[in-house]
Amino acid sequence: MVSTGARSAVEWLVSVAADPEGCRWEWERNPLGVALLPAGRLWDVLILTGELGYPTLDVLARLVERPGPVLADFGDSRMGFFVPPGTAARWLATGVRTAGRGTWIVVPYPGRATGGVRWLVPPDGSGHLTDPVLLELAMHEAAARIADGG
């Protein structure tokens, strides 16, 4: 059974699809538990290396009560932070990949183990995203800690 929070998160995520109901139906039956969803409508995704991403998430968790959704890939080598749409087009930081309008991302079904890409911070269905200014500050602090060896 899917929890109410996961159900609202699913509805929020599939709302970006051309056919939200069809997307949700297929997603719920996909044995891999993933869907390919377009970025740039309700969110963009900033993709950091795991080496920088995990310390950045730690800093963010101290700055805000709850960061926006965050994904990790199969080997924890990359993390995706969900940010407001349009952020990808304006992002200039070196070493950060972006997914915005015209790109697609692999998204796991909230609340279901996929064995691959997974939610570190699952969406709550409210549309809450990470503020890109706070994300950048957290990245700078995390990078400084990495440079200092700790």
C-alpha cells in the first residue's frame, strides 16, 4: 500500500508528463520502479558528484528544516537536487551538470525500493524545492571542508 505522502508525491511528479494518468499507471506497474520525466516544467535538477553532493546535503540539512527532493544514482557517484524551473539555464558553477527544459531524468517511484536510483530526500507532494542560492552556499561550505580535509 502506498502512503498518502507518497501518493501526493507521485501525483506531483507525474503532473509534468504529457499524460499524467497514463504515466502514473505505467510507473506503478514498471518492475524497475522508475519513470523518465521531463525537467524544466515544475523543477530543474542540479547534478553534483557524490563527493561534493553528500557534504552539500549535510550542510543544507543544517540550514533548512527540509531540503527539496534529492536523488542519488546507482553507485552514489552523482546526486540530483531539485530546484526551481529556470535554474539550469542560469547556473554557471563549474563541475555541476544541469537538467532543465528539454531534458529528461530517471525518477524512482516514491516510497518504493528500486535497487538503483533512489530518493535521499523524497518529494512530499507540496512542490517544495531547494533554494538555489542556499544550495550554492552549501556547496561552497562543503567544498571548503573537502579542501581542508574534513
